[in-house]
Amino acid sequence: MFLTISTTGTAERPATDLGFLLHKHPEKAQAFSTSYGTAHVLYPEADAERCTAALLLEVDPVALVRRGKGKGRGGAPDAALAQYVNDRPYAASSLLAVALSSVFSSAMRGVCTARPERAAEPLPLCIDVPSLPARGGPGLVRALFEPLGWTVSAEPVALDSEFPEWGDSRYVRLVLQSQALTLSAALRHLYVLLPVLDDAKHYWVSADEVDKLLRAGEGWLPGHPEQKLITSRFLSRRWSLTRQAMERLELVRLAETDDADVEEIDNAVAAETEEEEKPTPLAVQRRDAITAVLQETDAARVLDLGCGQGQLVQALLKDTRFTEIVGVDVSVRALTIASRRLKLDRMGERQAARVKLLQGSLAYTDTRLKGYDAAVLSEVIEHLDLPRLPALEYAVFGSARPRAVVVTTPNVEYNVRWESLPAGHVRHGDHRFEWTREEFRAWADAVAERHGYDVEFRPVGPDDPEVGPPTQMAVFLKKTEKTEKLDKAEKSEKEAKAA
């Protein structure tokens, strides 16, 4: 199987920089051993104006069969003869995707010490895959690549050129062109989408494949219109893994939302409230309110669940009464930004000992989150589909069980006070719902009842007499054993009187 990557350049920025980016010298032909054959890297052309790198993968069908994988979907072997006589040595598949990630691993990560500025820049790219299985036809090829910024040519390959009446095969010749993508992004697109179009993998798909998908799909998969199909096919239609990946991608959407957009809306709301003065932005009021609650509850060890880019963690670090602050988020990208915001690499030893950033999903229980004084869910719950809330509820209130939990969420009733917000719209495109005060109270009361907490409600921002505050807050405090016994006795007494 064969693939070429071409770029163009000028005398000042020669196309041969592609060799630096791929970490493969244009004047050498190199060979790399793989589990199923040999990968060759060579350059059919290489000068300042145009450079083409070719990846040729020679697949050993016997080695493929001896490893028990054959050609079947998800690694299941085919019939005896088909294991040896099939399209695997010729058509792009997960074999080629794995070779790409192995041979061009540094380029896929965007690492290039010799030309770091070129690695971060978009390049004029042309990628040619002469034989690509496309279960779904040229239409699906375009649906997968065009939303990513590619100009796509997917020409069907005839079953037999001498007998055109036989029609087209399921293979296409794929040519991708773009002026706006980095080489790293292009390689990650190919790594994910080649096996998706083939709808088969040459190896058994296990749980770590979810992490591979999220790493390669970072920055583009969460917003892709064909996200569900991509996820399902990449994971060989294993439902449990697909569901896990979809849930994590859902939370990534929140983390990858630029917090500046949210604060811009908050600032606009505050400005409309009082134009003559410069009021405190709502986002800052929210953090101040959360900090005040944590101080009231004497919390020293605090979890910021769904910490995003670390604004609240940064605010809490300024108060020395918080001895341990843990930010948790599903997005590695968001945690990287948070680390830069906090300057963790330059932080003093004593200060660094107070803060920790963890990658994790709030839809699953996590033993690392147990034993803390307080947990914060600030503007998080509205980014989940309603059917997923019970999973988050159990992970926080049922499993982690901190002494106090602070939850903030928008008050949809207040939206009518925002002239900049069209009627019927939620405050952010990723919000799956926004609750009225009554709906939020009903949910919080039920959660408190199920998990042994008392709950108190507080406004955040200006409390309008008609529609309430822009942000509503619930403060959950875990009941003591004595309080729980008294509550049960009182409940039993009321039931007896009612009977």
C-alpha cells in the first residue's frame, strides 16, 4: 500500500523543510520493520519548489495470518484462503495508519526541534492515497474530510476497466489538498479516518484504543458532524468503548470552549446592569461566591471538578487556608492550558505542593477524588445531556462524597434581561439545558435526599425581584449521623400522623 505527502515552497521557505518536519532526510531511502512487514520512506522529488515524501508499506500476508488477525472486522479471522488472498497488502487500512503513527510519530505530535516554527504553521499540502477502501462510497469520504478543511477528490475505482458495465468497486483514489492545516493535523486525520473508511482493524480493539482516538482527535473530533460514526467504526463497533468515548468527547466539548467567550457574555450582562460604573464581571462574582462558601465550610482540601482552564484553581491558590487544590478535567488540552496559566513549571516547591491537575471523566467513579473537604461544579452540569446527570451525581455525591459540594448553573429565567441574547436561545451553544429556579431546586433537593446532604440555595449576581439572579448556586452539606437519625425520626413521625 502506498501514500504520498507533497508540499510546495519558495527559496526563502523551501519545500524540503518537509524532511525536517517528518524527521526523514530527503536524500535517503529508509526502511522500518513493523509487525506485519516493512515500511519504506523515500522522496520521489525534493527541491525548494516541491517536495514529496512517500510511505510504501510492504505487508507480509503470512505474518498477518500467523498473528491470528486475518482481515475480519475488529481482528476476527476470515475463511482459510481469504486470510492469504485479500486486499490487505494493497489497500490503505489500519495497517497503514499504524505505520504512519510509528514512522512519523514526532511529526504527528507536532514536534520538530530543527524547524519548530514550521511545525506550527499551516502548509500547502497534497496527500494522495491511490487505493482506499471506502465503505460508504465517495460521499462518506467527503463527509469525513471536508469539515476538517480539506478539498477532497474521491474518484471511484472501476471493478475492471475492460468491463465498465460491472460498475465501481468499493475503492477510491483519494486526493486531499489544503492550505490551512499543519502537517501534524493532517497525519492525525489520516490516522483516525483511514481505518474508519475501511471499517475494519487488523488488531483486537481494547480499552486503550479510546485514549488513542481522543489523542489523535484532539481539536477536531469533538465538533465533527460525523463524530458518532467515526467513534463507532474506529472502535470496531464495540458499544461499551464507543459509549465511553462519546461521553468523554461530550465533556471535552465543555473543556475546549474558550472561557473568554463566556466571560465576554458575563461582562456584557454586567455592563447592561450598570453602565456608568465598571461592575465586577459575573464570572469573577461567581468565583468570589464559591470561595466565600468554601471559607465558611472550613474546607482545606478542595476539588474543582470540570476545572477547564484553571481560573478557579488560580483564585483559590491565593488563599493559604486552602492547603490542597485539585483540578479535574477530561481534556488534556484544557489541563495543559491550566498548567500554563498557573505557571506550574516555575512555581515554588511549597506552592506547587498545594495544587494538582488530574485528567478524568466526571461520568465515572474515581477513587482519587475520595476524602476531600469540598467539591465544586461551577457551570458544569448544563453541558451534559440530561440522561448523563445521574452518572455525574453518583460519581460526586455517591462515590467521592466530600463534606461539602458547591454547584452553580445559569438561571434561564434571567435570560430575558439580556438584550444581547436572542429570545429562546441559551447562553452558550454547548449548553444542553438551562434550568429555572424551580427546576434547579427540585433537582438539588432530590440529590440531597438520595445521598444524605442538606442543601441551601444562594443567588450569584444581581438578584432581580422578578426573574432572580443570573447564576444560581446550591450548597450541599453532608449530614452527620445524628442529623440523619433525627431527620428519619421526624419523617417517621410525620408519616405516622398522616396515617
